[in-house]
Amino acid sequence: MTELAATRAYYDTVAEEYAARVPGLFAEDVPGRALIGAFAEEVRADGGLPVADLGCGPGHVTAHLAGLGLDAHGVDVSPRMVELARRRHPELRFAAGEMDALALPDGGLGGIVAWWSILHTPPDRLPALFTEFRRVLAPGGRLLLGFHAANGEPYTSQKRAGGFAYAIHLLAPDEVGRQLERAGFAVTARLTTPGTRWPQVCLLARAAGA
């Protein structure tokens, strides 16, 4: 089983539990939500083009973005997560898909949020992922990333029902910043908080061309 397939199977398996737990953690993340607020303000000031919440899970971040006045939709690799998101937020749009092969036109988005979802991407695949993000963003479009920080070490979860586990990659923030620059972004803000297990880093960036 590929790493992507294992991640999809894992989240399909734990979707109900995840959907019950994670929105509450998001509600407690005051610094992270403040940065999302800054992202939303910038997207609105740029003209308010649609935004994509990539790795949207049960849709809590997508709904938060919509509540900030954005035309937001969600994409997740787990069909079960997408099903839950649609049930919880029937007024919003959600689709199953992969972040590195988005079914979106070139330059159509004003912003992308990948909130603790790029950590399932091996570090050597980040350049292709960020190139895809740049493709779907309009010139000057905004990008907000959240991830666990370390030096690129992988971490594998405990197996759940069905024997499924997932791998995450503890990413080096400076290297993520360099990869963003190579893909055509300029990092405009960085937030680091302690986290419960690893440091947590959020990067706000802007696509070139504005």
C-alpha cells in the first residue's frame, strides 16, 4: 500500500472520532485562528477570489473561512471525511481529491489553506506540491500552511482498526520556506507555538506576480 493510500484508509477509518475531537482543538487555537483571520483579511483586500481548504477533514476550517466572509470550499483525500464535512456543513462545497493534483483551473484561487495537511507529504515531494499550489493561485494569491516542526523526521502513528496507520513528516520550517521561494512564493509571516508534542509552525506566503 502506498503512503497516500494508507493515509486515505486511516482517515476513512477514524473519521467519526476525528470529527468529534479536532474542531474543539481548533477552537482553542487562538494564535492559529488569528493568523487565519489575517489570511482572510488579505484575500478580501486582494479582491476576494475563492479559497481552497486543502486537507479539510470534517470541514471546520472551511466553515471558519466562510464565516470570515470568504468563498471557501474544501478538498480532502478521505471520501469519508468529505461525507462528514458535507453532512456538517451542507451549505458549503467539499470534494475528494489529492493536493498535488487538484481538479482546479490555473490561477483561479485567491488563497489556499493547508492546515496540518502538508505533513503527510514526504519532504522530497514538497517542491511538486508547492508548484501545484502556485499553479492554481492567481498572481499575488495567499497561502497559509500549518505543520509540525522538526528536521524532516518521519513519524508513524499507531495502527487502528483494520491495521491502518499513517505517516507524518516533521518538517524543517527554514527548508519549507526555501521550497516555497523556489516555487514562486514569498513568505510574509511566520508563527511558532510550542504544541503539545512538537513545535507548531504556521507560514503565510504570497504568490509572485501581483
